[in-house]
Amino acid sequence: MNKPIQARTLKTRAKLIDAAKAVVATSGYEGLRVDEVVQRAGVAKGTFFAHFRDKDALMDQLLGAEMDSIFDALDAEPVPDSPEAMADALGPLIAFMTSERYVFDVILRYSGAAGVTEIGPIARTFERQFRLFARWTAQRDDLPPELLAEGIQAFLIQAMSLQFCALHASSQAQDRLVTYLRAWLR
Amino acid sequence: MNKPIQARTLKTRAKLIDAAKAVVATSGYEGLRVDEVVQRAGVAKGTFFAHFRDKDALMDQLLGAEMDSIFDALDAEPVPDSPEAMADALGPLIAFMTSERYVFDVILRYSGAAGVTEIGPIARTFERQFRLFARWTAQRDDLPPELLAEGIQAFLIQAMSLQFCALHASSQAQDRLVTYLRAWLR
Amino acid sequence: MNKPIQARTLKTRAKLIDAAKAVVATSGYEGLRVDEVVQRAGVAKGTFFAHFRDKDALMDQLLGAEMDSIFDALDAEPVPDSPEAMADALGPLIAFMTSERYVFDVILRYSGAAGVTEIGPIARTFERQFRLFARWTAQRDDLPPELLAEGIQAFLIQAMSLQFCALHASSQAQDRLVTYLRAWLR
Amino acid sequence: MNKPIQARTLKTRAKLIDAAKAVVATSGYEGLRVDEVVQRAGVAKGTFFAHFRDKDALMDQLLGAEMDSIFDALDAEPVPDSPEAMADALGPLIAFMTSERYVFDVILRYSGAAGVTEIGPIARTFERQFRLFARWTAQRDDLPPELLAEGIQAFLIQAMSLQFCALHASSQAQDRLVTYLRAWLR
DNA sequence: TATGAATGAGCGTTCATTCAT
DNA sequence: TATGAATGAACGCTCATTCAT
């Protein structure tokens, strides 16, 4: 029963992913329509659902891949030695997650693997994030790194949330994050 | 140009709100259907849209009102003197916001007044929350109450978010919140 | 029971008519909305329906008045002595009736006083038209002027109808009318 | 790029048309409701709009088909040799077009392919009508058959229009048509 | 007369998802 | 695997007309 993945399968999947990326480039993540993706990929609609459980699964893939590449870069960097350096390092992540309200919402929703069934790409990036933050705080002896990491996650979300808020639109997420981290890691 | 709001208008609005609450009681917030609300209220569909821009506007009203009554109770209570007492006091808020994934999502999305145009009922409750937390931390002299308040907000969201997460489903939001607050208000 | 028409009544009516004309000038007859008319007139919606049985009654008034002024001019002119002169004289009428497809349709529908109840302004203009055409053909002795008049009416409608037709958009209604009249009055 | 129309598509389309005809048989053309058609056809509403741009497009199909079958019969008959015979032959057409004011209005509006973009079924029947009348008058040498045909069209519309007119309700369209044709084809 | 909130039937639309071929 | 027609449950909206005050 072990099915060797056929070349055609991979090719179709790649066509769909590429088409999806092209659509996102034009219409944004929120504006992505399955219809447009399959049309661009030159396949039938049913084919899409043979490759992805649902539209959200594609979204999970796309967003997860994007996040992963951001974390790849972060992992390669040295541990930041100050709140300012941390917020600075998180710049690309913040930029991506706040690029669209829709992106922020989907990532948040899938960060905890909405359903209980399986951990998807986005949820996995949150584990990476957690491990990264734990590594950043490993040297501290006031609080356990795990707790500190969760705190950083919380403040990161908070800082980005306020970005979308009409009342706080003036200040930037990164600046807010610095303030939070200074207090949290004091 | 100033049109005095007629009694009939208020009555109809109340009928719609009451009907909506009844529907929510039966089917939950996610299960609310405009058609059912309208039918229960004994009102024409056009009337609904004369009172609420769209279904989301009604949701904003309903959830905002519910949150407000929770904050009314919180405002009446004395300032909690420990992280445990705080988490305890926030029990009803946590219970409500995590009662449905849909509720949590809508509240979060509208907490920042999704659009920049106008601040709705839900967004206003987040201001109340902020002022409440600032009051709770007013006596402290290590950090400004405003910053401490934002931190509590961040940890509250974090604690509730993890409630929906497959990886952390075992522990309760309230317990997690205590841990966070102990560290934050140490 | 004889009600003297109050000055206020006439004033309100005039305000409505004026507002309607202004709306037509902006949005055309088809684009006229009762809401916009009453808003411009500065009266309530109910007031509109106290003055006009329905929106069509207003339309009947507006279009009838316009047609009447056209026929006033036609009545003042001498009897045209050729098909060319006839078609020429009818230029303004054709221009008005073909200015909007909607105008043509409404006039046609009301030309025969759609309902049986009462003859409205538009229907009256068709009687004027009929009498005019009968006068134009009174000197002929081949066919009764009434029949000739009805024929002219028929060809006038036909010529204008084809104006809206994709297949005949090239030639003008007036030119077609000349052809028809030459044959009919040969 | 050339998609062969699937049998299923044709079947669904037929189901919709049949259902629509059944509804018309019960409620008349004006009484046709999309929801009822869809329900009778046992088809989803979305499917309806996948087959017809809007309700009017269905109407165009239905009325065009009906007209076509009338013209099929007319084409099979010999050329009528008198105004009386012509009016007689046109009996079914007149009966159908004056069966409902709504039918007459829709046919007239679509006779010229309301928009300039595409010629629909009804518009096509007017071309048939024109060719038919030209054939009926082909033997005459006083005026070109095309002109005579357009005249017959004009008088036919005129005769039917007056049917709906309160002022001429007494006499029948067919009788009026005879009078007109006698004069036109004298 | 004047007011303006309420009516209400129905159309059009959306678009992810399914399923028979 | 691939196909693409069909699904279907809401939502949003229109806008002339009515009616209680």
C-alpha cells in the first residue's frame, strides 16, 4: 500500500502552489480565490481539492512557508543582546504578519492548530518561535526561559494587534515591542 | 438637521436585539442567522438593515453589550491584591470570550476597530479593560500602570489563545494567566 | 366639501416637481429615486405620496409636461408640406423620446393609459399628436385623415424603436421616418 | 480552449426551461419567480445563475422560443394573398404577444436587443418576422419588399399597442391590423 | 397635510466544496 | 488523479409604498 509519489502529482502540486503565489502577489492573501488559482494553474477545480483538504490547507502551506523562511534567517542570526536588538530582529516577522489583517488573523487562528487533529505548517512555526525565544533567554536566571518565551510571544502579538487598532495607529509595532520587552526582561 | 430619535425606533431596535439574544441562547453566536432574528423580532428584513449596517454590526452590539456588563461587575469590585485574585476576577470575562471560538475571533478582530473609521462597542470595551487594569496596578511604583495594564491585556489574550490550542488544551486559561501575572507583577 | 387648494399644498407640489426635475437633470429619468426627490425637496417621503398616487404618476406629470411643450411648439408651426418637412418638424419629439430607453418605454406604456381608470398627461399628449397628424393630412383625399394619422404614429414609433436596436443603430430615426412617410403618403 | 458542452449541462438547462414553462403555465410570465423555477427543477439557485445571466435572460429564452414556434408555423404556410389573410395568419402571434401586458413589454424591449452587445432570442425572431413579411410582399412592384415589411411590423405593433389602450379597448387588434394593411398595401 | 420608520417580496451573488464520470 | 458542473445556505440589497402619529 505504499504509494510512490508520482512525478505528475508533484508537478500538479507545484503548479498549484506557484499559481497561488502569483494570485497572492496580485490580490493579496485575503483576495485569493480557489477559482483563480486553478485557472492560473490550468487545472480543474476538483484537482485542487485532491491536493489540499480545503482552501485553508493551502493557506496554511503558503503562510507557513513564508514564516519558515523568516525563521530560517532568524535562526542563523546570533542571539540578540537587548530588547532593541530583539525587536529589530523580529522586524521581518512583524512586517509579514501585519501586512494584511487577514494574514494576522489566519496565522493567529492556526497558530494553535485550530482543530485538534494535526499540527500544520503555521502551528509548527509557532513552536520554532517558542524555541527561538527560549534560546534568546536561556542565559537569564530570574525566570525560566520557557515562561520568558511565552511572554515575548504574548507581547509580540499585543504589539502587532495594536497596529490594526485605530486608537494606536500612530506608533509602530516594533517600538511598542521594545517598550514591552524592556519591562518584561528588566 | 438634528433628528430626535423616535420612541418607535428604539422599540424596534430593542425588539431586534432581544430576538438576537434569544437566537444566541438557542444556537450560539456563530449559529445566529439574520433571517431568524428578523422572524423572531416580527420585523421586516429591510428593517434589520436600516438598524444595522450588516450582520457584523449586530454582532458588535451584542458582544459589546455582554462585555460591558462583565466590566460593570468588575468595576464594582475592589482592586484585587494578587495575581490569583486578578485571574479570579477575570474568570467571567475569560469564560465568555472562550465560550466559542467564533466569539473570541470576532472580539479580537473588532477589539481594534477593524476599520479605522469608527470605534464600535467591542473596541470601547477594550478601552474599559485598559482603564480597569491601569486602576488595578495604580499603586505600584516599579512600572507605569499603563504599561502594566497593556501587559495584563497581552497575557490575558495569550492565556485564552492557548485555550483553543491543541498543544495546551490540558491546562486552563485562568491557571496560565496566574503564572503570567506572577511573573509580570513580580 | 369643496376644498380650496391651499397655498401650502401648491408650494409643496412645486417643490417636489422642481426637485424631481433637478434629479432628472443629474441622474436621468431612469435614475430618479423617490428618496432623492423628497430629500432635495426637503419634505418627508409620505408627503410625496400625498401629492402623487405613485412614482409613475410623477413620471407621467414630468414626461407629459415635456411632451406638451414640444406639441405647443408643433401646433404653432404651419402644416408641413412634405414627408421631409414632417420628419423635420418631429425632430424635437424624436430627440426627447429616444433620449433614454426608459423614457421611450414609459411613454409607450402610458400612451394608451395603461390602466383603464383615467387618462393621464402622457395619454393626453398622444391625443394631441393624433389631432396634429390628422390636421397635417386633412387636405388629402385618398384616405381618411384619421387613418393617415394613425399610420404616421405607427411609423414614428417604428422609426424610434429601431434607434435602440443594435442592428439598425447606424441610420437615424428621422431618416427612417422620411422613408416611411414617403411611402405612406405617396 | 474549446470546451465541449457536456450532456449533463444540457440536461440541467432543459430541466430549468421545463420547470420555467410549468411555472408560466400556472402563474403566467409576469408571475414567474426564479425561486419557484429552481425548486421545480430540483436544482440549486446557483445553478440557475450559472445557466442564465439573470431572470431576464431566461425570459428572453422562453419568449424567444415561443415566438419561434409561431414563426415556424407561419413559415410553413403559403403566402397570404390579402390583408385579411395576413391579419388572419398573424392571429397566433397577436394572441401570444397580447396575452399579457408584461409579455408585450418584454418582447418589445428585447426586440431591438436592448443592449448593443448581443442579439438574443427575441431579437432574432424579429429578424425572422422581417424576412417573413418581405417574402409576403415579394411579388409587389410598387415598393421594395423590405420597406413594405417594415411597414407591416409598424402596423402590427400599433394594432397590438392599442389593445392595451383604454381608449381603443373595444375593437380588436386583428381588425385594426386589417384596416392598416388595406391602406398600406393598397 | 406632513412625517419617516417600517414594510416585504424577490433578485442577485458568493464561493468553498462535492461528486459522478 | 483529473474533470467541472452542480451545490446551497446565507447575506446583502433594492426601493416603491404604507400607516400610525
